[in-house]
Amino acid sequence: MANPFDFSAGAVLTAAQLNQIGDFESWTPTWTNLTVGSATVQAQYAQVNELVFWQLEFAGASDTVYSSSGPFQFTLPVTAVSDLTYAPMGTGWLRPDTGGTIFFGQVLGTSGSKGSIYAFGANATFLYANVTKNNAPDTWLTSGNLADMYLSGWYKVA
């Protein structure tokens, strides 16, 4: 959706337009390195002037396929600025097995049109971001307690 509001100096907004600012709308992301199948995906965003606020919930299904290539990526609802590449644009949690460990995740921008999902790992010295894939941060289940993610963030539009 293009920004329906004129925020330039001297512009007049109606009461109805003011009430719409920040309303969330659904969007259907397209995925890379992850085949959704019948997984449940709920994605919403709100655009306020040059900023987009977004949230994405994902619950895997028995026919979800997690690629051995990574990271998992999703298309953004509105194209971001091109210099967003590798810039942090969101955080959340990843749970490859809903009965298991919850991992901290970070979403990095990719060429202004996608978000790339990374999971944090640790060694004896520091934390690091690792690409998500079929076995990272752990094996993503497609039976039993299925996998899920909750991510949210914001970015500047192009």
C-alpha cells in the first residue's frame, strides 16, 4: 500500500485519515529457503509516513520444508530503502520444536525487498548470528510438536 497521507508542510488531514494512521493491514509474504505448505502465517504491518512497523507469526506444518540453504527469507510488505542490506530491522524468537528451546532471532534487511532471519549462537568468547536453515539453530520439525517463530520490527521505506 502506498502511503495515503500527505505529511508535507501545510497539508490538511481529515479526522478519518488521522484515525487510520497506524492501522495494521495483513500481507502475505513470499518465502525463500522455506516452503510454507499448510503452515499458518499471520503477517501484519502499518505504515506511518516513511516507517513500516511489521509483525510476523509462523507455525510450521507437516508439509513445511526447511531448506538446507539459508537463511530463511520473507518479502517485505513495502519496499525498504536500498541501504537496508544487512541492517537490523527486527527481532523475535525461533522455536524449531515447540516443545524445545526458544532461540533469539534477528531479521536483517536484504536488498530493500526481503528480511533474512538469523538465529543467535554463542561460543566461549562472543555471541554470533547464524543463518537459519533446516538444522539451524536446531532441526526444524515437520511432525509432532511443530516449529514456530514470532518476529517483529520496523524499517524505512524507499
